[in-house]
Amino acid sequence: QRDAVWEVPYGALVGRDVDNLYVVGRCASATGYAWQVSRLIQAVVVTGQAGAAAAALCIRKGTTAHGIDVRDVQARLEGLGFELHL
């Protein structure tokens, strides 16, 4: 599917059974078309940067990956120039 628009939800980057584990880039789990596009260099870079920004924000706020408000993560990413909703 050429020129498709896709988004990766925050929950897809957070380890399910291990707190404070971000699973990004080619390590993230996906199926179907999402599996294909999530392994492209652009997706790997963006999810890696998003995971790092979220982890830094968790440290700054004294919370965990599961405890942080996703709106805070989105605001931080938008402040870094990310377009979250295409």
C-alpha cells in the first residue's frame, strides 16, 4: 500500500510484562501490513526517538512507562517537532 498514513500507539512501545521497558524499532511486535512498515528505517528511527523521549520524561516526572500520562508524552514529542496525527 503506497503512501499510506499510519500511527503507532504509545502502548505498542511499552513492554507488557516488564515495567520501564520500551520496545521500539525492529524489536516491536506487529502483524500484517503494520509488520512491514514498522521495519522501515523511518519507523525505526521515529519509534526509537519516541521511546527515548518518553523514557526521559518518565525520569523527569518520577514515574514509570505504564504510569505516565500519554498526553505528556505526546506534548513532548510535538515539542520536538513530531507530527503525531497525520
